[in-house]
Amino acid sequence: MVEYALLVALVALVAIVGVAAVGTNVNAQFTKISCKIASPSASCDQ
């Protein structure tokens, strides 16, 4: 039973790290889009 609990904890940890990485990437894309909408001629590379 302890092994299953450790496996579930590991899967949850991997899922949290994956969602955090994807969220950071999506946030960067929305920031770039927001910059382009606010000032189309600006260089929005970060």
C-alpha cells in the first residue's frame, strides 16, 4: 500500500511540474500578444 501512495505522489508531482512549465510558457505568449496589441511597431521580444 505504501508503494502505491509513493507512486501516486510521484505522478502528482510530475503533473504539477508539467502544468507549471506549460503555464509559464502560455503566460509568456499572452504577454507578447498584449505587447503587440498595445504597440504594434514595438519589439516585444523578451
